Amino acid sequence: MTEMPEQDPRDGLPDGGLIEEGGPEVESRRAASAAFEIEAEPGSAAALRDAMDPANQSLGEALRLSYRILQLGILALIATFLFSGFQSVQEGTVGVKTLFGAIVGDPGDEQLPPGLHGYWPYPIGQIVTVELKRPVAVDAAFWPEYRRGATTLEEATDAADLLKAIEPGKDGALLTADGDLAHVQIQAEYVVEDPVSLLRAIRPEMLPQIVRLALERGAVAAVARITLEELTEQRDAPALSIRDDAQAVLEELACGVRIASVTLPVRIAPLAVRRNFASVQTKREEVKSFVERARQEAATTLTAAAGQTASADLVRLIIEYENALTLGNQESADEVLDRIGQRFAQGDVGGEAAMIVARAEASISARRSALSKEARRLQGLLPAYRENPQQLVRQLWLEAVRSVMEDSEAEVFSVPAGLALIDMSLDSSPDIMQLRRRAELERKRREADAASLSLQPFRMDSRNIMINQAGRRLERDASGGFGRE
């Protein structure tokens, strides 16, 4: 007897008979699968389908779960890709927008200020950040290698050997204009003024190395134009020259970068000669100090001699006068001497020269007054002289002798009459002359003090102040009272 095959519940269903998860059919199918019995003949299609039914269901569920996870992953990747276009520009930097590697934006608007900015994600677009300011150091390019375990410059100088030559490739050095070698270290700082030009010229990550190479080239060119002494003694000129030469290199690249500052913290002669060179430098500094002190003393002396304003003109005229005398040009020397006198007569001459000029003018005035007085006296004696010349001369002679003899400091020597025809030269004792001079000065001082006391005005004190009464009273007989005690 042939049994009819039982109809498959999946017949007539879409998607190969797969039933949606969670429906009533699935629940009934799961319950039926638990008590499933194969009644068909072995090897028939129905029997095979019934045997594979649990595996198909599990595979379908796994595929649906994987598809959902894949969808979520794709959505997450798309969101991440879109949000990756947001980029933060830090302080001290600027951003430049690029689209497929090309800079976009109107001229002058290509740059982005610091902050968070949204743009096309990479590799479609990119915000390239550029650091605006950065220090650069050239420490080893022109510096010697320390030997014998030295770790500091002083130790390396002490360990240096005059017979040990500088090795190219190991010891860096610069060649100066006078053929000497020098070692320097360079500290610099550059500023990016045009980030757009920088991105069009070079890659930003290469900029520090390019600036360092430009500084090295500038140092070679600048030091080759000066001597070792100028390199070590001049304060700012070598660094400025290096900056200018390095800036010229960067301008050739048109990268929009400017070197803001360059300093040379260390610049020395080769280590083997640095010790002796340092002693020479010390002596030079001492000489500079001596010269500066001499100039200050000269300025002080000239100012004290003729004043600060007129001293320079007077020194120039004196040098001109000495040159004229040296050349034997007397007329020119007299002309310059006359100009010197005119310069001394100007009002801006001060110091000792002004005092000397004032004393000279006072002496001239006094001499003119004395001569005028003497001229008037002689003019008054002229009629008497015309009447009796001998009598007037004798009278004048006696008056001169009397004035000499009446002088308290005059010394009179008496000699025997027989020695009247002998010429004698007698000098007073220096000690006696000094005593007389001091006595005379003391006498004049006392007279001056007495004169100053006599000229002091009367000052009323409390005893001289009388309320409602006359002050400074005297007795009728002048025997007492205020002012007579």
C-alpha cells in the first residue's frame, strides 16, 4: 500500500519556504520539529528536505543577523567618514583647505583661524595646519667634537692639543676673511607669514630642516666676509649678517617664511688656541677700559678747563695752531691765535679758562685805572716840573725813599762808610720772610673779621622788647640801661 506523502508546510511560501522569524508558523514548526518522525522511504526528496529543515532555519537566522550587523557597520563607517572632516586648528597655527590636494578658496581667504572647522573628509579634502612660529638651532654643524672625555667647553679647551688638527666631517668650523677658523652655535626663530605660499613651495614638515640649511649657508657666507676678531668682538653685526644671508635663501624659494631673529650664544676660536686667544681678549678689554677712562678723564679735564660746550672748539683751534707752527706758517698761526682769543671771549666758555679770563680782564681794568690815575697825577705835576725840574725830581725821590722806609717789612742794613763804594747783594732769611708773610695774612684776616662784625645789623632780643614802653632805654647819666651793660 502506497502512502501519500505529507504536504510540506513551506510549499507555496516565498524565499524558498523560509518563514519569518517570530510568526506562529515558526513556533508550530519548532514544536513539530521536536517530535519529527520520517515516515517516507529512505532516499526520497521529501525525506531529505525534512532532514535539512532545521539547518536551513538556523542558517537563515544567522544570515539575517549578519546582514543587520553589516548594515549597522556600514552606517557607522559612513558616519565616521563624514565626521572625520571636522578638524581642530590649534592656537599658534593656521589651517589651509585643500580639495584633492589643491588649495581652495578666494585669494586671501584660504586660511582658517584657530578653532573647530568642518570640511570634506580625507582623501577628498583636508585641512593642512601650519605652525606660524618655531625656534631652530644649529648646534653641531660648526662645532668641534669634544675629545678625551670632555663634557663642557672649558674641559674641551683644556684637553685640546695644538698638534691635533681639525678633522673635516667630525669637527665643524667656519672660515673667516683673514683665513682663521671659528666655531659658532646659532639660535634662530622663523615666522610663517604666508602659509599658502609655503604649501605651494614645500611640504610643511620639511620647513625646519630647510630653515636650518639656510642658516648654515648664511653663516658660511657671512663669516667669510669678516675677521675672527670681528666675529668674536662685535655684538650684533655677525648675527644680523647671517640672518640677512639666510633670508635671501628663503626668498629664492618664495615660501613665505621670514627669519625673525638670529643670535650667536657661543662664538669662539679653535679650542687649541682658545686659551691664548682668551688672554689676548682680556688684554684688549683692559686696553678698552684704559682708553675709556682716559677719554672720561680728558672730557672731565676739558670741561673743567673751558666748559663742556667750548672745549671741543678750543681743542680743534689749538691743534690747528700747532699744525700751522709746525709747517712754519706764521701768518696762519697768528690768524688762528686771534680766533682762539675771540673764542675765549664768548659767553659759553666756562671752567678755569673763564676764571683766568675774568682775572685777566679785572687785572687789565685795574692796570688801566692805575695808569689813568698815574697819568692824572703826572699831568698835575707837569706845571711844577716845568717851573723847577730838579726840585720836583728830588721831592719825588725823597717821597719814594720815605714810602719804602715806612714799610713794616722793609729791612735796613747799616754798613761802614768805607764800604759805600762796594756793591753788595743781600737777601733776607726765608724763614723771616715766611713769618712776616703769615703775620701779615693773619693781620688782614683779623681786620676782615672785625669789619664783618662791625657791619652786622642790630637784632632785638627779648630784653629789648618792652610792652607799652620805650625799648633800649639808657639812664640819664648813661651809667646803665639796655645797650650799656
